[in-house]
Amino acid sequence: MTFAIGENVGPYRVVEQLGQGGMATVYKAYHAALDRFVAIKVLHPAFLQDASFQKRFQREARAVARLEHPNIVPVYDFAEHAGQPYLVMKFIEGDTLKARLRQGPVSKGEGLRIVESAGAALSYAHQRGILHRDIKPSNILITPDGNVFLADFGLARMAEAGESTLSGDMMMGTPQYISPEQARGEKNLDPGTDIYSFGVVLYEMVVGRVPFNADTPFSIIHDHIYKPLPIPSRLNPRVPPGVERVLLKSLAKERADRYATIDEMVAAFREAVNEEAAPAGARSVAAVAASRPPAPPPPSPEVEAPQAAPGGVKPPAPKRRRWLWALGGLVGLCTCGFVVLALASSGEDAAAAEAATAQAALATEAAASPPQTIPTLAPATPHPTDPPAVLEARQRVAENPDDPKAYLALAEALRSHGLDRMAAEAYARASELFLEGEAELDAAMAALQALVVSGGPPSAGPRIENLADEALFLAADNPGIVPLLAEAEEPLMGWVRLPAIAARAALYLGHDEEFERSLVVALDNLPGDPIARSVRAEALYLRGEPVQAEAFARQILAQPRLPPWLVDHLNRMIEKPPTR
């Protein structure tokens, strides 16, 4: 249900729709009693099926309503209309920072005012144990008289005592601005995640583009986690050294290497800008931003995770349709694990559609490739024709043969030079090493890359397919798996293991209908499949039926030719029953 223009929602009369995001629609409304306009944010109907979600939403609304700061968009009220929960906020006349950056570079004074005002808002929230978790230019509002507001604290998660609110255990954030730890789906976030995201905003203001951009959200979050930060001065030679140091520290991969607080970060940025402006002829923020070199591509709109295009198991057709429905429901309810309650302009929607189209095109190209045998990787052995980047990456692997990140760097170098088959093998080795270290989500990311780069089933071959089975299945109890499934749906339509993995993800997210649908498809595709059956055993444990669950798990263990990792998984489950 959405609100109609002219409809009365409590004491508010809806005037127009302002925007629509992954989980909410925002309207402008008029409050006659107080003679003022307000903004109303209403949840999308799909989420009304989840009673616990509504409770989290109410808790979040109370938390955000307690934030009273001159640079935070205040929440006036929250209520329900015809069973639909909504938030009422101050209506801000003006533009977003995103729209402002499209108009051209900001002046030094304007840039400092934006950074200091948004930073003050974040500092205030952090001191009260609240994280924003989705800082980006479209959530920074600028009024005609220059006042700055930070919006959309509806995504915030209480950082105290592990209390879960609206953001719950999902991975939130916009891909271009997400921190590495948030991209990995880590639960125990701290203000460092906002420092990183705010650092990306500063990077874009100064350099003229975001540090990481790609065709798909998965590729972007992969880069935030693993790819070295592009050095600002290499993209824009006129970036002052002091400002560059602030950007490098703010965007460090490891939380401990960033600023301890947002106040320290803002103070360092202020000092760096003022230092550059003091001497004669020194460069201002405006000069830095205005001198954008022609080589780097312009910043694309913030890509929200697209609703996954239809995809699934190819034969037979009726089963494929059921699988599309199941995965579509999971991805829709999880909002692809990226952007929730975020305002999305029509331009952002178009960008998401373009990303989905690009993803589909890549999948078609991969599917058209003939099956090949993946060569055995000899990373430590340089070849005379290897490009310098590949030689350097091979040397790093030779020096660190047990470091999965070294193999990831090698995979990226090989892939960038069109050596996809060897890149797939390097990704696979990285996944194996991550599994050895019990870093299942990292293993899943690497295995999925190996599967996609090698052309997907059946081109990938049994080794990579089996590795992907293990890595993605074991990572499916982590909410960070959701965007991986969204990415996998289109290019891996023929991968019969995907429904079982989606079923396990839905199980741990608490989406029972999607769990049942996906599991039915998995067992229809592969009757008696022990991997799919193990998900059923896990569900029995989670539903408080340990006797039946153990009996079912032991039945599975009696099946012949089980993969060793599944035997280990079932035995662990019997010894220590799982919990949500």
C-alpha cells in the first residue's frame, strides 16, 4: 500500500511523492494544525509481512526521535495509517550534496561548512551510541541559505550492548560508500564504519569521483574490501598532500588505522585545507575539485542494489519459474542487503537498471563461452610475457603462499589483463585458504568470482563448482550472503546448488516462506540431495525440534559419497545445535 496524493494520513495531507528507495517511499505532506509542511516516510508493503520488522522499526523511530541537533533532520512523530507504519520528519527545502556536486566543484568555504556540519551531526549521534550506516551525498541536504542537514538516520543501528534495531543483522549501505567491515556483513560495527563512508564523500568532493565504481554492486563491495585505494593525487595531481593524507587515513581498510573519532577526522581535514590555503598561490578545495583531470570517469549515480533480474535453474521450465519466485522473494524482502529506507531519485533507479542490464550482458557473454579446462595455477613461476602487474602479484604469492589476499591480488591482476582462466584458479585458491581460516563469507566472495570468471556451470569444472558449493553454503548463515545471491542469480542460472544456498540464507534471516519455496525447488531439482536435506535438518534444530533434527542429520550422514565438508558440518551441528 502507498499513500495517494491528497489522502489524509492522520493529521497530515499528502501533497506529493518526493522519492522512493529500497524499503520506503517519502512524501511531502501538509500539517494544517501547525501550518507547516512535513516529510512522511512510509515502509513498503512487502515488509508488513514481518511483524518483528515493524517492532524494530518502532524502536528505531524512538531512537532517532531522541536526536536533537541543528544538523540532523528531526523526527517529529511516528504512527500507523491503515496498518502502515510511517515516520514524520522536518521537510527540508533545498538540494542534496549529490545534486550540488553535479553543478560543479564546491568552494573552500562551502566544502568546509559541509564537512564540519555533517561531521558535527555524526559526532553527536556517535556520542549517543547511534551509527548512521548509510552516509552518502544524497543523504546530506543543503538549504538555499547554506545550512547543512544529515538525513536518513532511519538506517541507524544502536551500537550499545549489541541491541538490534531496524538495521538488524542485514548488511546496509550504498555500495560506493560502504565500509569494508560493513560490506563483509560484520555485526559489531563502531563509528569507524561512518568515518570510512564519510571519507568516501570527502574523496568524491576533492578528487571528483568515488574511489571504487563498477558495473555491479558486488564488484564495488569486493573492491572496498580487497582492492587498494586509488591514490588521490594520481587521479587528480593537484590534490594537496595534506588533504591526501586525511583521505588515506579515513579510508584505511583496517578500522584501527582510521581516525579514532569523527571529530579528529574533521579537525585534520580543516587543518589540511587551511594549510594549503595560507601561502600565496596555494590551492583551495575549489581549485582542487575544479582541476579534475579528463582521464578518470565521472562519478556515476549511487547504485542501489538492483532488484535481481529473473534467473534460476534452466531445466525444466516449470521448476525454473518456481525458483525465480523463491529467490525473487528473498532478494526483495532483504532489499538485496544494500540500501534500506534510502531516498532514491529517478536517476538512481535508472542507474540500478543500467547495472542490472550490464550484469545480464556479462552473464550472456559468459554463458556463450565454450567449456574450457582450467589450467593449473603456478603463481610463483613468472613467465617472460607476464605484464609487470602480474609478475609483481606472482612474487607476492611466492613470498606469502598461505595468504588468501595475495591470491586475490593475483586474480585481479590476471583478470585485468584478460587472463580469465588463470584468474579463476587464483580466486579458487584464495577461497580455499579463506575456508581454512574459517572466513566463510570471504571464501564465498572469492569462490563466486571464480565461478563467474570461468563462465559459470558447467564451464567452471567440478573443482570450482564443488568449492563454490561449500563456500557459499557455509556462508549462508551470514546476512552478507544476500547481495552475493542477488549477483549470482543472473550469471549462474544453471547452477543447481543456488536454491539450497538461498534456502539456508532465508532460514537464518527468518523468512520462512522463502525458505520453504527455495528448499522445495532445491529438492525437486536434485531429489535426495544431502546438501539441501541438511538445510532441513538445520531448520528442525532452529525450530526447537532437536530429537527429530538429530535423527534426520544422522540419516543424511548415512548417505554415500558425502563431501567431507558436509560430513564435518553435520557432525558439528549434532554436537552443537545451531541458533539464530
